[in-house]
Amino acid sequence: MSLERERIPPLLGSLDYVAEVAKDWATHRFAAANRSDFVLAPARFDLHRHGVRRRRVASGSAEAQSPLAVAEQTTRPTAWCRGDVTMILIDTETGTVGYEQEIVEVLAVDGSELLAEAAFVARAPGLPPCLGRFRPVS
């Protein structure tokens, strides 16, 4: 698992654990990418008796667009991993500047508990994309 130093490992079967599995899967997918046009397919991770099950989510589906819209239908810790583009705003001396940034987000839900983390994607022409470190979304 991709645990940072000095961080306590998540308990098996916990919301943190399902989120870590989703982040590890995304990190592995980007590490294995060998084409510059690689795009991460949306996926759902459900906790079951014998581990975490991953299933692909249809790219254009409501669940892929807004996982939290279907979160209330889950009865176990569940995580979604998907790529998205977000608008980043920066204040400069001449005013506010906005640019689009590709991200991968992991949303995990267990009842009323929610975890949200995102990692930036860096792209360079002719090279596979690179996924940054996941950080909590505030």
C-alpha cells in the first residue's frame, strides 16, 4: 500500500482501507501507462467479506459523473476513483488567472463518513502521463 512515513496503516475493512486500495490501483494504472493519450477509466471499489472488489463504471454514467449521487445506495465502505478536470484560480498582481488542471480523485463513503483525496496529473507531449501524490481535498 502507498502509505506515507509515520502514518498508521488503515484497518482492514475500514473506509481508509478501501480508499487506499483505490489510490494504489490508480497509481499502478498510471505507472503501467505507456501512451501519452492514457486516460484513467472510472472505477468503483466495494468492501466485501474477502477483500475489496473493483468494477469499472461506465464513463458517461451518472455514477461516473457524480459518485456521491449514488453513495446513499451503498451499505458497505465504498470508494470511487475517476479522472476529472478542475479549474484552478491563482491571484496575481495583475488579477486572478484561471487554468484547467487534470486530476484523479478518490471519493470514499461509509454511511455519513466521507474521504476525498486528489492527485494532479502531469502531461508532456509524447510521454506517458505522470500521477502526483494524493492529498486530502478540503
